[in-house]
Amino acid sequence: MKSAVNLRRIIKPVLALSMAALLLTPTSAIALTKFQGGPTTNLNPAGDTVHIALSNFPSTGGLYILECLRSASAGSLTASCDTAHQMWVSYAAGASASPIGDVALAVTGTVQGKTCGVDQCEIFLTYDHTKPTDRTEDQAINISFAGASVTVVKPTDVITAKINNAVISGSIPGTLGYHATLAISATSASGALVSIKSSTPDCTVTKSVITALKATGYCDFALSSPGSLSYQAVTSHYPFALTTGVQSIRTIAGSAKVGARYFMPAKSNFGNVVTYTTTTPDICSVTKTIVVGKKIGSCLISLTAPAQPALWGALASKVTLKIV
């Protein structure tokens, strides 16, 4: 009987320690936020920058992102991490970076007096002060550094991105309507070819043409240059706020002959049936999608189509068809 009591006394503290270890262990396998970016290898030990793009960011709370020793856990960040360069990533006012766009984390080859080398350091992500006990966003991304004798002497390449010949910003989000397409052109100071990828699943890229698959939230696009003999490689991030799509019809001809039938588009760009009416019945008649000119003049046509909530707006427009 006495041995059973002693056994229970031993088991209780062991279970408590096991639970504590679970609470302090990074859980990157279940973290919701997706980490993309780099570089994460061959970093300059004298100081370097890791450019991070985050997707699936939590809707409540923010994240702390900082460089740590791989021995760090959620309960020992102060003792095992570079808190001086810690990033607070949040939509909240006063945050050091927004989840939308480039999160530039400064890293160095020495953390808390220990040399990182190739297998000692990591980038650690965890919920901020608004959720201090929630471990579901804990994750660690291993990083490695080049030998201490290696120094970076090449300047970082510079990417210039444009839409319709207007330079776009990496810090101020642009706007992108649902199923709208925008062509991005980009050049680099090195002359190297710039590639573009979507950092988030709500937008796609095909031959430098970006398309939004949703009408709310944000998308981020990563433009990368491999650099050259004279420039270091670089990745720049460009955020876009997603908005409802603009419903329209294809461009129609400017004129039609008296007595001839002119067929208007039956559906909008989103596949909605379009309704047509005329405010000039003496000039033209409209039956469903067919316009017939009665006499020379300007045929004024109104067109409507319903909205799809949270995707695209209603169509309410007017066109003029010259009857000749």
C-alpha cells in the first residue's frame, strides 16, 4: 500500500513536467500562419536581413517574430533570443510591421553570446502579448550562417515594378478587384530577369498577370531577382487589398443601320443575364438583347444585372448606339 502511494507521488510531478514541456515546445506542424521568404541559409554573420511574407495570418492577435537559439522555447525567449531586433507583426496601431507586405527581420551570427554557425539558430514565431498563453502559432524556422570570414561586398539588387507604367509600392497596398487582371512589369538594377509569385492562395499569377480569386482580404506578390556578379539576389513584396469586382459587358459597336437588328451581349463578364431598356423608343426599339434602329439619331440604352454579394457589384450603366 505504501509503495502505491509513493508511486502516485512520483507520477504527479512527472506528468506536470511533461505538460509544461508540451506548452513550451514549438508546434510548427499545427501553426496556422504560413512562413515564406528568405534567405535562410549562408547568411552574413556580421548582420543580414531575412525578408518574410506571411499568409493565413490570424484574424485576432498579432505575432512576435525574432531570431533565437534553437534551444529556445516559448517560455525562455528573453534568455535565448535577440529581443533587441524582435518584430511585432500586427494590424494594430504601433506594430513594427504589418502582416501585409515585406516583414524585414534583422539577424546576426551571434545570439546571447553564442555563435549561430550552421546549426544553432532559428527564426521563432509566437502569438504576441494579446494571447500570451496560446501556443498554437508557435513555430521555428531554422537559419544558418556562412563562416565568419565571409563578408558581403555586393550591393543588393533593386527591383522596380510597374502597372500601366506607374511604379507600385511595396509598403502601400494597391487594390485588385475580384477576377480583375493586372499586368505587372518589373526590372532590376542588375538587369537580371525578375520572376513573380503569389505569396497567398487568394490570388494567382500567369505570365506576370495577377488575378484575384476573392473580393475581400489581401494578397501579396513576391518579385525576385537572382542578382548577378555585381548584385546580390533580392525578393521584394507587393501587397494588394482585394475588392468586389466590377460587372460589365464587352465593348459594343458605335453604330447600327436603320432597320437592321443589332445584338447586345446577353451576359455580363460574370455570367449574369443583362436586361436592356431604351429611353429613346422613337429612335430604336429593344426586345431582350435585340436593338432595331427606327430612324437616324442616338439610341440611348440602359443595362442592368444583379450583384453577387461579397464578389461583385450590380451593373447599372448606359450606352449610346448611333442609328445611321
